[in-house]
Amino acid sequence: MPPTRPPAPAPAARDRRRTRPRRRGRPSRKAAADGPDTRTRILRAARTEFAERGYDKTSIRGIGKAAGVDAALVHHYFGTKDEVFAAAVELTFEPALVLPAVVGGPPEALGERLARFFLSVWEDPGTRTPLLAILRSAVTHEAAANVLRDFVLRRLLERIAAELDVPDPTLRAELAASQMLGIAMLRYVVRAEPLASAEPEEIVAMVAPTLQRYLGEA
């Protein structure tokens, strides 16, 4: 009598084995190999989340949801929330490349050039989003405050102050920055009217004399 073979698994059992869920954990090689497109999408979502919510209210899960990926993939590309934030707020421009034109013109129009430069940066959506993320988060998160200090002090004010032929140049440059950051907070974060809807040139015309007094008058 020939040996009996075990019965073949029923179709339903075979289907269950095929569709058994994969274990969660580190992203698969395929997911990690999605490349720059996935990373860029996560980074773009992180910039928007941090800009709209600030550091404290932004989560890795929220960034992943906004990017259309699993939170584990956000960790895979960027690590911790601090590291995601640092990558998201990295500025896409270097003030040092523009400042020579700002500080190198006629000294009697320095305030006007600085106001126009500052507003042009904020009016550009590409540079406004990371700056909004920094500004919203700096009040509650030390890493964001450090980024803001680095941008305002080292990359902007120190270079401006070095060109000023006035007493207390650093203090004057900081006073000018406080004026412009206050405008940025009310116009782009708080969105106070009528400032939020005012034309940039209207703001320049009204603010430039104050900046000029800080930066150009002995």
C-alpha cells in the first residue's frame, strides 16, 4: 500500500500565509532605497509642521503623516526630533553673499537697504518657511533659540556692525535686528492687521528712518 501524503493546505490557509503582516521595525531596504524623493518629502513636511506648530507641538508621527510615510522612516533618515528640526531649519541662503550689497552702498541709505533685504527674505516662501519654524520655536526650545542667535548675531549683525562707523556698533545692530524681528513676528506669525497685509515697500518706507537712526547716526 503506497504511503499517504499529507493533504495540501486549503486555499484559505495558503492565502493567510501569503498575507501574514510583516513585522514593524527598521524600514526595509526597499523603503530606505526610495532615495532623495522620500527624504525631500519628509524634509518639506517637517519644515511646514515646525513652521505652523512650533517645536513643542510637532511630533515625528505628525511629520510622517504629513509626508505620507511611516514614522519609522522619519527616524531612519533623520534620527531624533532635534535632528529633524536641525535639518528642516537649515537655511537655503547665505546672508554673507548678500550683505556686501546691503552695507556697501551710500551710508545715508543703509537703513532702507537693510529693511528691503530683510523683507525680501521673509516674502520669499522658500526662505520664509524655515525662518517661521525658527521664530515659532525659539521661545520654547533652546535649539531653535541657538539657531536664531546664530543667524541674527553671527551671520547678520556681526557683519553689519563691522561696517558701521558709529559708537557701540554691535548694540546698534542688535537694536536694528530687534526692530525687524518684531515686524516679522507680528506680520508673519501673529498676522496682526493692518501690518500683515501692508505692501513691503510701505513697511520699508516707514521703518527705514528708524533703522537709519540706529545704524548711521553718531
